[in-house]
Amino acid sequence: MSGEVPRKAPQKAPQKAPMARLDRLLANLGYGSRREVGDLVAHRQVVLDGVELRDSGLRIALTPDLSARMTVVGQPLDPLAPLTVLMHKPLGVVCSHREAGRNIYELLPRRWRARMPALSSIGRLDKETSGLLLITDDGPFLHRVISPRSHIAKRYVATLDRPLTGDEAGIFAAGTLMLDGETDPLAPALLEPMGDREASLTITEGRYHQVRRMFAAVGNHVVALHRDRIGGLELPAALEPGAWRVLSAEEQAAIFG
């Protein structure tokens, strides 16, 4: 029997939080140019752990609790990147800066339009579609959600112009339905009737106006459309149209669960 003492596995040193200059940090969060941030600091408007900061070049540790420890002009620091927002998109609002009309970014704090990295919607809902929308500055997370390899299901509730015939569920589930102008059939989709002229439809693709075009392909017309689920994440019942909140890490994980 050996008398050697078993060696312990080497302990990993705790990772140090990344650092950033105060003026660059606040400029990237949209609080103004670095010169404007310097003015905020000069006027003692930036406070960390109860202490007024006086050097805009001070290097700050980007710890997870920084937003709870720092205030800017008396308000808690905005969330650091990466940031993902869950929004209840209302009707009449577009998802792109390039489209005419009011857009989803106008529902967020004005300075967030200057954040770097910039915020982008994860997929889009058209102007006449309401419901669950995710907005993020986290590129890898965005691509994971929208990647066809992820097979993230999205559920919509459609109100229809005409009564369901009873054939739609089988047609949508077959995986053979072709949309007008396309050469590849749609992946199987799950339709669940909710009434004579209402149904939920769960799809795993994101083709242009897909849900509306699917019902058009079976001779019906969508008069109202609402998305209430992405993966395992449901739109909270208490979140009113136009309202939003920061998505937690647990909720992000639920999307893929």
C-alpha cells in the first residue's frame, strides 16, 4: 500500500472582473459623449458606493452588481452589456429603424439608442402583429435563438376571417405545405383550434409573414396575430402592451429548455 498523499487538483484562480474607464463605460451606455460624461463627473453626478467620483478616467471593475452600486444623476446605472429585454410589442409599432412609423426602440429609454454595442430585435414582428419580442445587444445569444439549428418554437394566436374547416391541422403538420413563390416546403407546424375562428400555431421557422401566408395557403385570412411564446418563455400576463423589462439569465435559459 502506497504511503503517498493524494494530490489535490489545482484550484482555479477566481476570474477578475473586466475593467473599463469610467468615461468610456458611461459613453457606451448612452449617457453622452466622453466629454459630456466628463462634465457629469465634474459636477459630481456619478456616485459609486456612496462616494462621488471625480476622475472620469478612473478604471471601474465591471462586476454584476455595478448597477446596484453606482448612480448617475441620482438614478441607478443602466444594465451593462450583454443586455436582453423582453417587450410586449403593441400593434402599430415597427421593429426596424428603416421602416416608416414609430419603432420599438422609442419605447425604451432614449439614451439606449446610443448604446454600444447597439440593441437589435431578435427576429421581427410586423406592424400589425403584437406580442413577445426580444431585444438584445448579445450577438451570440441572438444568433443562437434565430439559428435554424436551434429549432426554437414560436407560438402565435391567430384570429381568422373565416371559420376553420378542420383540415388545417393535418396540412400544417404534414411538412409538405408550399408557400406561394417558394421552392422548399415548410417544416411541420402544430395548429390547435381555440374556437371557430381562432387557433394557436406553433412554428420552428421564421419565413417572411409565415403565419399569415400559411393560413392564406388554406384559403383563410388572418385578421389579428399575437405571439405569446418563444421556446419555453411565455409572455407574462401582467406585461401590458408597450411595456418591457430586462430578461433574467434563468428566463434566457428557459428559451432553450
